[in-house]
Amino acid sequence: MKKAIALLFFLGLLLTSCAGMSASPGPCGQPLPELFKKVSPAVVFISAISIDQNKLNSRLNIGIGSGFILSDEGLILTNSHVVYGRQALSVTLDDGRKFSAILLGADPIYDLAILKIPNVPSELPKAVLGDSSKLQIGEEVIAIGNALGLEQTLTRGVISGVNRLIQETKMPLMLPLIQMDAAINPGNSGGPLVNSCGEVIGINTATISEAQNIGFAIPINLAKKTIPELIKEGRVIRPWLGVNGKYIEKDALALLNTPLTEGFLIETVEPGSPAQKAGLQGGELPVMVAGLEVLLGGDIITHINEMAIDSPEMIVKIYRSLKVGQEIAITYSRKGKQMKAQIIISERPILPGDLLSGASSGLMPQSRNLRPGLSLGW
């Protein structure tokens, strides 16, 4: 009798579990169709027209993307690569209404942009912004956008990783992105990545073209910090020294078997930069040792404002402390001789290689931590 009761109890639990699975409950207890109905009205279709002045024929280029409404004032968040350098911007709402839009601000480095509908229609649906700092690997998410021009497309997946860095170049490009396996395609760019409660926790921005279902989204917390400056200034203001190179530490110096000084090795100097005006020099001799590519011969920065550059993390810390218009003292080594320079930090312009190419790019991931030999620019 006890065995029969236990068996019935087990079967009851199994049936309850199966019933829950067949119902496919969506996030926060809602079925996914209900979640889509909740979020999709705030998602817009963006059309952007540009003209190539270097061509005689086929000069017009029409790009498409996605975005989502932030406020009753008609503010829309999207990717910079969808709208940057474009003219004749228009947005189409979920209900079919179409409006012209103006670009309030864009940052190609963070790949964020803010649009505004000039004549704000009434009863605008708005997206609810979440907290991307609370994301966990394995958490279910959905992406909504206009994949390949197919309006209001939903794809489903999970968070595959957090704090992913997908650019091994200049320091301002080292964005900690969200990795997910929800399928995104051209046209999804700028659309929302939504968590289990219908909150936007990311902006879909890029994929790795050689991979299957590896996509990246900009954390919404980064966007929250950036939006006020985009609206006020029309851009993100960053400090600029104008040097590119690598941090060289003792282990690498031993491999190179050359009398270098530990610090930041300047490989190239940006034209017109504060570093060039101060006379800092880049390298001339390309070498490779144990897989480490280095352009030797340039100055090695050892101190900034008396702070020793003794790790890659210290470079990041110093960079984050710099302000536009600030005068800094640099100590550097040139062919074994210690030298000093006073440099006034200027605003960083948009440089070649800054722009993310969007949701069909060949971006290469890297470890979240800096490592010896990592290329940096500041």
C-alpha cells in the first residue's frame, strides 16, 4: 500500500512537471507570446539613407536597423552604426505610423546613438530598462528587431557570457559586452535584448560571422551612463594622448633579449596628437618573439604624473583619470636616456578603426583581462 501511494505521488509530481513544460511559461510567469506583446510595441524600424560622394552610379545606400523608445519625448536608443554619417532618418512604429527622426547624438566607439521624433505622437509605448549588472550566465533572454528587414522578429536564447571584449585594439574600444546565443542578423542592430521580466538589459550590436549563434549586446547600464552626454553634447568626450603600443613587462623583456625599460612601449603616434606635438616617437623595427609582435625603437613611457606604469591595469587606471585640457607630466625612456615632457590632453577624435561594423561583423573575442603584449591606444 505504501509503495502504491509513493508511486502515485511520484507520478503526480511528474505530471505536474510535464504540464509546466508543455505550457512553456515565459519570463516572470508569462508565456513568451505575452512577453512579445508587452515589449514589441516600443521597438521601431529604422531606415537611414546615405550617399557615397566617391561614386558616379549606385551612390545611394539605404540601411536598416532597429531601436526602441525611451520616453514620451520621442527619444529612441539605437546603434551608432545604424545612423552615424547618414541623412534622411525615419522610424516606423509597431502600429505602422512612420515619422522622420533627427540624430541628437552618436558615439561610434560605444556604438550608441539617440534619435528624436520631432513631432511627438501621443501615447508612445516605452521600453522598460533593466539592470545589466545582475545578469547571470544561463539566464534566458530574447532579442526583438527587424532581422533582414523582417519586422518585429523574436529570437530566443540564453546569456552565454558576460564582460566579453571583442576588440583587441585601442583602450576606449575595450567594451565589456554581453554574449548570447539568441540569433541576431543585419537589421537586428540597435534592437533590445530583453530579460526574463520584459526589461531591456542590452542593445544588440554584433556577431562573429564565422560562428553560429554567437552574438553580442551592449550592456544597458553603459547606455544609461552615456545617454545624458549624448543628448547634451551630441558625442562622448574622451581624453586623448595619441599613442598606440604595448605594455612591456620584465618577462617579455627577457624574451626580447634587449635592454628595454619596463613600461608602455610606443609603437605609433597619431598625427596631430598631443603626443606628436610633444615630440614623442614611435618604433621602426618590427620583431616577433614567442608570438609577441612588437615594433621596437619607440619611446617607453615609464611614469605619468609620478605614477609608475608597472602593469596593464595601471595604464587603464591612469587613462580613466585623465581629463580634456589637463596638463600632465610624462617621464619616458629614449634609447636608454630618461626624458620628460609636459603634455596638455586634448579631446579624442573619431579615428580609423573605431567603428564597430555591426551585426554581421568578423569581430574576434579576447579574454576579459589585459595581458602582456596587448595592444593599447590612448
